[in-house]
Amino acid sequence: MDYPKSVPSVGLVDGRFVDENPVAGTPGSLIPAVWGNSVTQEIVNVIAGAGMTAAEADTGQLFKAIQSIVGNASPMRSVVTRLAASKALTEQELGLVLIDGSPAATTVTLPAASIGLGVRDVIVRRVDNSGNRLVVQTSGTDRIRFHTHLSSNGYPFLVLMGNGDWWHLRSDAAGNWWPVGRLDGSSVGHIAFETTLSVLPGGYAALNGSLLSRTEWPWLWDHAQQSGMLRSEADRAGAWSSGDGATNFRLPEARGEFLRVLSEGGLIDPGRVPGSWQKGSLVQGDNGVGDNILFATNIISQKALLGFDMGNYTDYAGSTVKYITPSETVSPISDADLLNHGGITRPRNIAYPGRIKLI
């Protein structure tokens, strides 16, 4: 591309355009057809290079094409957008988007991940710690490709939870936003212990058996259904439950409980259902005289009566025993005295708040 130096007879000076000069009697420059066509073709080439179709009535195509081409080379633009209310983001607002959800529930809509947008990045970050729901959603039928192990097409929205929670997303010009990074990439449904009563950012909630909406947390409902730990509401124990069977579901409940590793075919604690409760085991103590251990001769019936674990005691050789007779003389106890000399054993322990990953 250059000035039309090859066409000297159209009022050009050194190939450059000049205005008409009535005093000097010199005409203004004329635009030669070959040059006008070449300029138009140069612009059309840029538009086509961005994967777009040139349209005579669209006077913004060159700008869109340059955005798309530059975006493909460097998807992240140095733009900071601040929001304190629901809004549909424009292409020019993509960059770092800081969202304050404290005034009310907030929904931020991403631009369509189309050819016109090209490959673009956006970082959405929450800057408040209120409990208001903050949703980042796609346009139309676009999807955010996260938790594709649960749903291959991803989901139409995500939720930012807590001050400092952030996601870095990239469009692919084909209707998808792909996660590049986020504050906490732990797997959905992950259980953790904290040393604070505050619920930290990153997608966590208390492990307290709360009811959640299936439409507001579709990926978590998919996880519950595919977990092998989904039970009825009446028999939920520490597992997921199907809630009302139609609109909601329930988180696992683990407050005040001890956790045990599932056997999964191991020799210890076989046959357990994941998320199920297990009764305490009965341990009997001495009668206050020396260190003699007392076992009632009908311990099995006593355990059943008290509602304890019905499994028999097993020695190291694998044989089942119901009572042990120590070398020293012991005083047997009656069934009526069982509660005075035995009970469920509980080691010294520390209670930490439990959290579960919702997204």
C-alpha cells in the first residue's frame, strides 16, 4: 500500500494528494480508480483475515476486525471495569472486571463468544464479602466450559463466592468461554477443614446439610447424581440427598461427626455404604479394683439392647471372642451394671469447621 505515484496526471505532488488552489490555478487531486480499489481491497483483506464477511453498510468492521486479530495475538487487554450492579459487558469492557455485589444480587453477562469477538480474555473478580448471589453468565446459547467431567458442554453461568474470588476466562470465537485460571481449583464436592469460622472465598460453604436449588447449582446437582452417594431424604445420613425429589437437593451433613476412610474392598470395615452412619462400638472398663477388664458373658445381647455396633470382637488370629478372662481374678458384672462400667470410647480430639466446595 502506498500513495499513487504511478498516476502523475491527477493533480498529485510527489504522489501525495493536494487541495485545489484557485489563485495559482492548480486543480485539486483526483483519486484514481486503481488506488481507490487497492485501498478498499486492503481494508477488505483485514476484515477477511478476521474471519468476517465484508458488508458495505457496516462502518465498524475494520475496528472489529483489528480487535479480533489483535485479540488472537494477545487476548488480554489492559482495561479495568468496575461494576456495582447487573450489566451486560461490551467488548470494550473486557479485561479485569471488578464486581461489587453488596448492593443486591448481581448478574454480569459476557459478550457473545463469536467470530466477531475473536479470542479474548476476561478476569471477573468479586470485591465484596456479602452473601448476595453474584452470577457471571454467557450470552445466548454460549457455555462456560468448566466441570466438563460432569457435563461435556459445561454450564451457562458460574457463581463468584466471597471477596477475592476470581475466574480468568478466554473466548474461542465458537460460542465457548474456557477457564484459564481461578482462585481455587479444588474439585467440586471437596471437603476441607478450616481454622476460622469465616467461609473463605473460592466456592466453599459450610458442611451442614443445607438444601440447594437444582437450577441455581446445576453442576453440583450433576456431581451429586454421579457421586454414588445420593440417597433419599429420609435415609441421607452423611451423603447427598435428593431433597424434595424435584426442585432441590441437600448437601452432606457432617457437623459433629468423625470421618472414616471408606473401605472400598479393603479388609477393615467391609461392606460400608459411602456417606452412611455407623454406630459406636462398646468398650467395657474395670470395676475399680486393679486393672482387671470385665466383659459380660452375654455381651452380644447387651450391645443389641443398647443399640451399639453388633460386630463381634476379633483377636489377632482372626477368631471371634465374646469375653476375655485375664490371669487375675475378676468380678463379673451383671447386665444391669453394664452402663456403669462401659460405654463408647472417644479419643481426645479437636473440632475444626468443615467446608465443602460448591463450584
